[in-house]
Amino acid sequence: MSFLTIVQIVLFIGLVGASFFVAFRKFKEIYDNIMLGKPEQINTTLGFRIKNMLLIALGQKKMFKLTFAALLHMVIYVSFVITQIELIEIFIDGLVGSHRILYHAFENIQFLHTLYVVVINFIEILSLLTFFVTIIFILRRTTFRVARFQMPELKGWPWRDALTILAFELILISFIFLMNGADSALHIKENGEGYGFILSGFFGSMLTGLPNLSLELLEKLGWWGHLCMVMTFLVYLPYSKHLHIMLAFPNTFFSRPEAKGEIHNMPAIQHEVQSMLDPSFVVPVTDGEIKFGAKDVYDLSWKSLLDAYTCTECGRCTAACPANQTGKKLSPRKIMMDTRDRMEDISKGKKEHGPDFADNKSLLGDYITGEELRACTTCNACVEECPVNISPLSIIIELRRNLIMEASDSPTEWNNIFANLENNQAPWQFSPSDRLNWTQEL
């Protein structure tokens, strides 16, 4: 083994090891942030969970409510999954200092050799399609200006984040074809024929006029460039909305089984009513002060916090929201982004000032306003539209409960309804005994 090969192996291990270490620290921080939430019991069977995950996260079922966007996304998604096969070979080559170890290992086994060539060809075709699809995605945000990508909550970092990851994809694919094209050119010059890769073989045939040293440098540039982009993506991923690539699977696995529109009772109130109806009912002992709804992320469940980190910022929820369509300030996407930002701010404060850090802020008021919460009609359009089973409504309901029951902050019209419900068991201001008087005119 040559000195240069040893240096390459050391550099490879150092780069990959450092990248995984940095990424793991951030992933651990995200896990800790999600665990800031209260416990939530999700009563589903293993079969239900696996079915949801396979259909929605892996199968992209809900994406196809918007067919054109779904097809574009499917190309990138399948390409992302399939290209990991070639990445396996790159990792093995990096660890042992070899070159196309799987190609040479399968060279004398006809079936595996043919399968290898077919797989690489498939990867290259997908990569080329992904290159063009990525350009379309950039144009949808910058030139065609699709409405749901132009809303106020996407200004600043979210806008840059979306374009950054798309730029990463273009650079990564360029390095793939530079690596395979230069490598194919070398193989053609040395053996009179290429590897059998259609696209890179075509590019390679145009590079055969270059000296071998130049081709070797281009191949190494493509190989290391590809690897560096993969590691950059790994480190960048937990800071980006593209974290949904990973979190979509646990989020759909732990999907709530209740029918859309079902709103859970608050235990404190439910127990109070039970004790009034049943004198033998014993109210469970609680630790500390009873709180209605949620004021901060600590009061939300871990599932709602997982929802926030899983948000893809696609905006389908906001585009479907009738309140948003009529000019109200409510944007379900912003609710999820604000919840995630609040967790990140808490985490940053604890790292800088210690675990007892308190900034005297809260999700309700400092990040999400009462005006936004009151605009919600609880129609569940946002929940129905989300491609990864996120429920912005769960967070809205909990925050609005706190706004009304803890802060006594509700419009006069709502207070009148509450009073009628309490006194007349209906929203209308007349005696329950008169409720059927309208039938007398029939």
C-alpha cells in the first residue's frame, strides 16, 4: 500500500468521523428538545404504525394530492434512496484505499457484474433527471413564484435554506458525473471500452483526448467532491427543513389513530365533571398546579414537538387553510416553524447560560399571537393536507385553551357563547325547555 493511499484513507476516516460526530451532536440536541414535551400515549398497534410509515413516509401517498409536484418530488426521493448504493462502494473504497472495489469483485461473476452495471446506469439516469428536476424546483421558487413559497414566514433563513439544499444537489450530481466520466475515460483508454455505463461512458468518450494524469485528477476531484458534499449535507441536515427526510418515518410511525376532528378533553375539566355527575368518583391526585392548555413548548406533548421538527415547510397546510385564504394572519406552517424556533432558542440559551436558563419568553405571545389562534376554524384542512401526518391543529388547540382559560383572553362574542353553553347547554340564548318550540309551526 502506497504512502498516498494511506494518506487518502486517513483523510477519509477523519472527514467521515468528524462529520458524523458533529451531526450526531445536533441530532442528540433535537432529541432532547423533543423530549421537553409532556408524555403522550399513542394507542396503536404495530401493524397500524408500520402501514402508516410504509404508505405515507416511504410510499409518499399523501404527496400525490398535487400530482405534478409529487412526480417531481418522487424523482428526487427515489434518486436519494437509490444513490446510497453507489455511496456504499465509495465508503468501502475510502476505507480500504481501493478503486471500484465492487466492480472488480463482481467482474468474474456474470450475474452480479451485469446487475452492478444496471444499477449504476439506473443511478446515473435518476441523477440526470434529478438535476433537471432540481432546476425546476429552483424556478418554482424564484421565477414562477408559486404562491405558497412566497409567504412572509419564509423570508430570511427558510428561503435561503430551501435554495441552499437545492444548490447542494446540483453540485453533488455534477461531482458524480465528473467522477464517473473521468473514470470511464481512463477505462476506455486502458481497456478499449468503458464500464458499460451509458451516460458517464458518453461523457467519458469526450474526455479521452486528455492526458491520463489530468483524468486521474478529475476523477479524484469528483470522488472527493462527491464525498465532501455528502458529508456537508449530513452536517447541514439537522439545521434544515430537510430533516423531514429522516423524521418523516418516526412521525408517521407514531401517527395519532383518532379520526380527524376529534379533540381530546382536558383531564382536569373531565375529572371535575365526572365528580359532579358521579359522587363516588375520586379525582386523581396531581403534582403541582393544574394548567389548562399550553403556554410554552414544555406544555405541549412530545408528539407535537416531533411534528414541529418534521415540518417540510411545503406550505400545503397554509394553502388549504380557509382562514389564511380570507386574509387572516393564521398560517399553520408558521405555527410549526415558530414551535421549532422556540425549541431551538431554548436549546441555544441552555448551551450558553446553563440548564437553568430562563428567558422569560413563551411560545404563546412571543412567537404565536392570539390573533393567529383565534382565526382557526378547527376545520382540519391543514391536518388533511400535510404529506407527513403533522397536526398543526393540536398545537393551536392547546395554545388557544391556555389563551382563554388561563389568560381569559377571548372576544366578547366567544364569551357570550361560553355563557350560553354554561347556562343553557347550547350556544343560543334561550331556555333548553324552549328548544323544540320551532316544531309547533310545522
